[in-house]
Amino acid sequence: MGTVEDYLSGLPPEQAQALRRVVELSHALAPDAEEGTSYGMPALLVGGRPLVGITAAVRHLSLFPFSSAVVAAVAPDLEGYSLSKGTIRFTVEQPLPDAVVEQVVRLRRAELGV
């Protein structure tokens, strides 16, 4: 198991399932991504640089694209979600749309030049 999978295995099943979906979609678009950490959180890395990170809190789950430009680019598709400069928050009851996760990964890969 890698860092991301270790993290997911310690979460309640419903949170793990919602975050695992984000990780699976990310891996599908970035098969070269490796599990690791970035800024102290579980992350997928490409060439040693952070692609996306994930965390779970009591009331929400988070996707970190490590880019305010990526968050701003997908913001119009996330009405009703909580966003900040570098974070997209969602819940088990309101998961991220697959298309948004895919767009985040594509945009972030482009930023990384991979």
C-alpha cells in the first residue's frame, strides 16, 4: 500500500469511498502518478511534484489541486460547494462530479508540463 491508500484505510468507509473515487479518477488520467505526501497531506505526485492532495475532516472532504488557478477554472462548475484559494470542499452526500475531478487533473497536469 502507498501513502494515499494507507490514509484512506484509516477513514470511515463512506469518506474513504468518496475520496477513493477522486483518487481513482486522478490515476486514470495520470497513470504515471505515484502516492506520496505534499504539504503534510496524502497526495498523488508526478515527477516528484504534487498533482492533487486529499484530506478528510469531520464535516467535509477536500481536494487540493495545489493551484489557485485550477480552483478558479473549475469554480463555475461547483456552485454550492465550498471553495477557497487552493481547496475544493465536498461531502459524502455531495461528492465532486467526475467531470470536475477530471478537469482538475488535466489542468494541473498542464501546469506541471506533463
